[in-house]
Amino acid sequence: MIFIFGAPRSGTSWLGKIFDSHPDTLYRAEPDKELRNTDIPFLCSDQDIPVFQEATARYTEELMDVHNSNALGSPPFLRKAYHSDIQNAVRKTTIYTVKSLGRIKGLSGPFGNINVPDFADYNGNTGIVPVIKSVGSMGRVGLYLAGVPDAKAIIIVRHPCGHIASVISGRRTRNLPLSVALGGIGETKPAKDRGMDQKTLENLPLLDQLAWRWLVLNEMAIHQAAASENALVMKYEDLCAEPEPVARRLFEFSKLSWAQQTENFVAESTAS
């Protein structure tokens, strides 16, 4: 299994689709947004990781069972090696139909929860590699690494100015919430080490809140990733500067062979 972690607006969608373009992967885009779990902490300290390890392992299995059109990410939906011609055609037609109906006012709720057939037994087929992308688990990186010990985790970090500018842009176009989710961030070790507390954080201006959130989430993820040889931290700007070489290195780290379909996708997604 491969995890892709990052803060919102940090390039996770593009990186996730690069992995989704591989013929052997089975992709889930932010299934934790569709199936939330409050039994494990959103921000997990090092000492609490063993406490929630088993619960996280179970939750990961549940996340792979989320395969509605939202959890499959955005197009293109490329061919998989484990699909026949008929399965490929049925799956793509179902995805585009469900997504199209979901855009119609009043139908987004009912159609948004319809599962799209995977035509894949990833538990029984060792050739299928599950990939989960999340923008809500930067404070849980250590938990997932402990819960799924054989998994690989990639943490993508974007420069704070680029990240915050993108968040503000999203707020202006109303693609992102108007409020900043700060639950517990002021009580974490990175915040306390710098003299911050939750009440003070909640009363700061927007830019300050976004900067503190960026710092805490990325520092927690990087710190927990450093404790595992199965985790890799990368910069979004490096992927932008050298898409194919960086993608090749990430695939090598993840034990994925390089695929012509992925090479084509990387070229096409950077050509406009």
C-alpha cells in the first residue's frame, strides 16, 4: 500500500493522479473525507501512536472500501492491467455517468454515494497496489505507518507562501470553506514549543492562522516520517521543476515499475 499525504492545496491531487496512472494501482482520493473516523485522533502525538495502531489498521481497510465517484478522484481514468476491455469500458462509463448526474442540482447527494465497481480483489491479487491520498491526515502520518507497517508513505510539502496563496484563492472562488480548521493545533508540541496556545491561535488574523496551520501540520508529518524508513518527504516545487525524473524516483521508492502510461500522463498533464 502507498499513502500520499499533504496539506490542502499542496499538489496532492496531481501527485495522486500520477500514481493512479500506473496500470497496477487501485486509487482512492481522500476516502477519509467520505468516511470519517473520530475514534483516532486528528493530531496524534508520538506516545499515543501505539494506543491507536490497531484502530488505524482497521480504518485503513475501511477506507479502501470507499469507491464512490468522489473517492476515485478526477479524470482521466486510465486503463488498469487487471481490467478486461469490457470491465474497463463499464467502469469508465459508470464513473462519468455518476459524476455527470452528481453535478445536477438536487442529485449530488444521492449519486455522490454510489459505489463504482472496482472489478478488482486487491486483497487476493498481489499484483494490485492500493494507493490512498489524503489532505486531512498530516497529523496522523505516524499512525498510518504503524497501522500498516509494510506501506510506503510520501509526504508532499509546498512552500508556505504558495500554499497560503492557493488557499486564499480557493476561498475567494468559494471552493474552500471560509473558516480555517484549527482544531487542537494550538495544543500540539510544535505550537507549544513556540509559545502558542489554542485561544491565542483562534484570535489571530487569517494569514497568521494559515501560517501556523502549515507549520504545525508539516512539522508533525515530517517528524513522524523521519522515524520510518518507509516514509519519504518531498517538495512540490521539485515535482513542478522536474516532473518525470521526480515521479520516477517516487515510483522507485514505492517499489513500482515505471509505466509508459504514467510517462504519457506526466507529459500530458504538464503540456498545457
